[in-house]
Amino acid sequence: MMSSDWSCAAAIEEYKNKGLAGRVGFGKKPAILVIDFTLGFTDPSSPLGSNLDQAIEATNKLLEAARRKGVPVFFTAVAYEEDLSDSGLWIKKIPSLAVLRSGSRFVDIDPRLERRPGEQLILKKYASAFFGTHLASTLTSCGVDTVIIAGCTTSGCVRASVVDAIQYGFRPIVVREAVGDRSKAAHEANLFDIEGKYGDVISLEEALRYLSSVAEPR
């Protein structure tokens, strides 16, 4: 447990003094990556779910700005076969993943996000949006160099995707207000780790300002 006098700002400053917590910055061509905002995670009636209303609201603002500029949008969802034969060992660690069977409503993207035709849905089996999927090759073929990330959970699939993004050579940018977790402590701790080691954590305001500067496709 963090001590009551622990300060994220002070800790980040200490990291910077030791040569950590640099900035990857924005590249020239961004994409939006919305991770696992499916009903299995956004509906509190699901064993995996929690109230992520504020993050959904922030993500909608992000999507509106991206769609207006023609920035590509990708969604991810975890989905398994009926017999869970493709769930590997992860199902042993998180038995509640069993609700994420293909065809279940819990695999559907939250309708509040109004996913549009042409916005690809990447189906995955594990935490990272990149592991065992075609996401990296698709981003590369589109010329994307920056992934602006929303979704859940901050401590699970968001963090795993950020780590893989930078390892694949993409600039990971996490929008603080647009990601969420069932645990506030895990959420804050993982945003701290992401900022310290793997990607940039920015405000929604900064993300919207950047998207407004992106040139529309010809």
C-alpha cells in the first residue's frame, strides 16, 4: 500500500532526475486504439465489469475529434470459443473471463461508443492488443506511428498494450480521462508506471488539441 505522504508528482520528478520518465511525443500520423470497452467490462452486472461512465464519456470526445479529422480508429475485444479452448492459462488466473464467449452480449462494444463502419474490431485472447493479432502490421501498412489509447483496464490490457506498442515502434499516448479500472489504486499506480517507463500519459484536453492540428486526409 502507498504511504499517505506518497506523491506521484514528486516520484516522477525523482524518476526524471535519474533519467527515466522522458517523453516519446506525438508522431506524424496517429490512430485511436480503444481497448476492451465491451459490455463485459463496462456493464457492472458482469463479474469483470465496473462503472466506467466517465472514461466512456471522455472516449466519445476523443472519437468525435478523430472521426472529424479522418484519423483511423481501432477497437479491441476479448472473445473466446464456447468451450474456452482458446483461453489458455489466462482463464485459470481470471476465471471470470469465461463470460467473454463469442456471441455473448458481454463481447459487444459498448453501444454508447457508436462504433462505425470501417473502424476495425481486433479480436484478441490475451491482454495486449498486439499479442497474436494483426494490429501491428495493419498500423504499419496505414503509416501510423502514434497510438492514442483509451479503454480498460489500466492495470491490465491498457498497460500490456502500451508496453507492446513501444516495443513494436509505435508511440503510445494514454489519455488519462479515457482509461479506467475497477481499482482506483491500480489505475493510478499503472498510470505512474506507464508515464515512468513506457509511454506518455496526457490529458484529454491535450489529446484534443493535438487531434485538431492533424491534417485531414486528401
